[in-house]
Amino acid sequence: MNAFCAISKFVIANKMEEEVKVAFLNRAHLVDGAPGFLRMEVLRPIDRTEEFWLLTFWSDQMAFNLWHRSHQYHDSHKGIPKGLKLVPGETTVRRFELICS
């Protein structure tokens, strides 16, 4: 299998878009050293700034699965702004085979 990409989408429910943006800009970079990690992109639509898309690229799906079950994965979420609320039913995680880039 080729490289792997996990794409997460979530929507902020309580007007904390800027706090989330700052949290990503100041993230601890814990994932950067994970085996198989290639890169991460964080996007949000210009016409819907409360929506965030997180793309992580990996050498393979197993590397992602190991990260996702790790203590560091859970530690990486400690930077989430306090009081953040997400729109129910708007959070998704999809897994993709990366064909080319």
C-alpha cells in the first residue's frame, strides 16, 4: 500500500475559532517525531471559519494506528482550548490511501 492520509473534520459550536487556530499554531509538535509521520496540514474554509480540517500524512496506516493509540496522541490534545464545544454530528475521521502528491 502507498502512503496513508487521515483527514479529520470538526466544527466549532461556540465561537472559539481563533483560540483553536492559535492552539494549532502553538501546538507541541508531539506527532512530528512519531514513527512513520510525514507531515500535517490544518485547513479551514474561508467561507466557514468555524470548520477545521486536519490532514496527517503517514508512511502507512499501521504507523497512524500506533500513533492514534499512543499516550502521546492523548497528550497532544492537552492544548485544546478550555471550554471548546463542537457541533454534534459534524466531527468525522476518514482514512485514505495516498496515490500521489
